[in-house]
Amino acid sequence: MDNNINNNGKKIVLSGIQPSGDLNIGTYFGALKNWVKLQNDYINYFCIVDMHAITVRQDPSVLRRRTLEVAAGYIACGLDPEKCALFVQSHVPAHAQLAWVLNCYAMFGELSRMTQFKEKSEQHSDNINAGLFTYPVLQAADILIYNAHLVPVGADQKQHLELSRDIAVRFNSVYGDVFTVPEPYISKEKSAKICSLQEPAKKMSKSDKNVNATVLLFDKKDDIIKKFKRAVTDSDTAVRFAEGKDGVNNLMTIYSCATGKSYDEIEREFSGKGYGDFKLAVGEAVADALMPIQKKFGELMSDRTELEKILKDGAQRASRRADRTLAKVYKKIGFLQI
Ligand code: ATP
Ligand code: LTN
């Protein structure tokens, strides 16, 4: 019997988002919305991974503000602090402690193959630091320290999840069954990859410098509509999901995420209409879907004491579990216990 499953038969879920930029509809439709769906059926740990964020330069005061905003964003999107431990990664030191140990079980060659490392190295060629290189090891520590069974992420994180599994299996093969080998949970729906509105072959990214490429969770309705109006499409005129129509495909995906309509329904709805009508409808649907989230976010941000209390409680709950795993690992590898 798996001793990580509690009396109600519930397994463990863990995931995280970097406070590296403002939350956008990519992180919402691609990740957060799925976390909300899972929260009743699992024991949940959701963190704000501030230690990952500093692998690229951050302004300290902006990082502090964003960390709180992402926390408020989690709750505004529907995570319930009673059902989930919501916490900041740097508040639970066991993540960094386990990461050091796991560094010694992750290979230079496998880390060199990580596409996120290669992409970020190109984007930040003046700062290819060691933290950027070992980023996936800290991610493995985030996951393995809770013995998480399931890790809900967007499609871009598949490779990091495979590495976490490899590290767990490698460690277990030396020391016995210490870690649960985690499974990725990547939505089968197209929301697993929401793309940039300006370069629709690329994923919509929090750290994109082009403001028209991303729709922020807290953008005003007028701005949302403007951004969709400017979205890159193609020289065809028909709203249909097809190869070579990345821009329109992405807009159809976003519209589908916001309204629950299928691609067939969307094609029928806009048959005979042009891209102008379609873009306006997408903008309005997204603005409507975000409205309740924005309202809740405003309320949460106006009570910082309450937000800090939630994060403190989350870190305590997380630490209790994380410290147990760390103690077991230290013992297994032969660190002196006194
Ligand atoms: P950065 O641009 O700073 O690297 P990011 O925008 O990629 O950040 P993360 O914090 O790295 O965002 O990702 C948080 C979660 O959201 C991950 O599970 C990731 O897979 C998912 N995610 C992020 N962007 C998208 C997207 N455009 N489509 C689907 N899922 C996404
Ligand atoms: N690497 C992820 C963020 C992240 C994460 C995690 C996701 C850090 N630690 C643990 C799932 C589980 C990203 O770049 N999107």
C-alpha cells in the first residue's frame, strides 16, 4: 500500500508558477484552471516558485509585489486555501535543501538537453548562470519533497517532468523506495498550449516584453478587446481550425476555453463572418470570463494581512510534510544524525 495516500484514498498534487511576470490567460487556461478542477479529489500543494524566478534578473520590489499578486491570483481563480496548502517556495527551506542533494543525482548531459535552458540562455545571453542550468533539479525537489503523485502543468513542462521522474527512479534504485515517481497531468485539450497573439507559433509567456502578445488576467476590458483586434491572423478569411492557420487556431482555442464551445460550434457560429467579428467576440468572451476573477482579486489585494496569514499557514502545512521527506533522505544518504 502506498503510504502517501491518506485515509480517504486521496493522492497528492503539487504545482507552481513563477512570479516572473503578471499572470496571463496562458497560465490561467493552461495551468490554474486545471488545478481548480483537481482540488476536491487530491491533497494539494500549490506554490509560488520565487527561487525559480531569480534564475533571471528580478527587481526586488517588483518580485515582492508579484509574489503576493500571484498568491491572490491563485485564490481569485478558484483555489480554496482550506483545500490547498498555498505557499511561497522560499518559505519552505526543505525545497532548496533537497535540491542540493538531487544536484548530485542529476547529470550534466541530461540538464544540457533541456529546451527551456537552451531558450532562456538565448534570451538572457549575458546571464547564463548556474541556477538557470540546475533549474529543473529545483523543480524535481519541489515535486519529490511532497512525494507528489500528480503534477498539473502546461505542455511546455513535459521534459522537466520526465527529468524529475528519472531523478526519482535513479535515487530509488540506489536507496530503495524513497520517492514516489510523479506523473505529469497535461490537459488533453488545446489549452495545454495557449500561444502569443503576436507570434502564434510561440507559447504565450509571462516574461514576453511585447505587451500586445499576452492578455493579462487583470487587463481592463477595453485593453483586452484592443489586444485581440491586433492579434496576428492570416490572409484567408474563414474562421476554421486548420494547418498553417496558427493565429486563427490560437484564437479559436482561447474562445473555446472562455466559452466551453467546441471548434465545430465556433466554425458554425462564424461561418460567413469575417475575422473582425470573430476577434471582437473572442475579446468580449475573455473579458466576461475574467470579470469575476478580477473582482475577487481586488478584494484579496486590499487585505494584505489575510493574504499573508494564508501563505504562512500554507508554508507550515507544507513544511510538515517536506521536513519528513528531507529527514528520510538525509538518513538514507548517510548524513550524520545527532
Ligand atoms: P516565464 O515566461 O517567466 O518563463 P511562463 O509564462 O512560462 O513564465 P510559468 O510560471 O513558467 O509561466 O508557468 C506556470 C505554469 O503555467 C506551467 O505549468 C506552465 O506549463 C503553464 N503555462 C505557462 N504558459 C502557458 C501557456 N501559454 N499555455 C499553456 N500553459 C502555460
Ligand atoms: N518550471 C515550471 C514552474 C515550476 C513547477 C514546479 C511546475 C517550478 N516548480 C513544480 C510544476 C511543479 C515552469 O517553468 N513553468
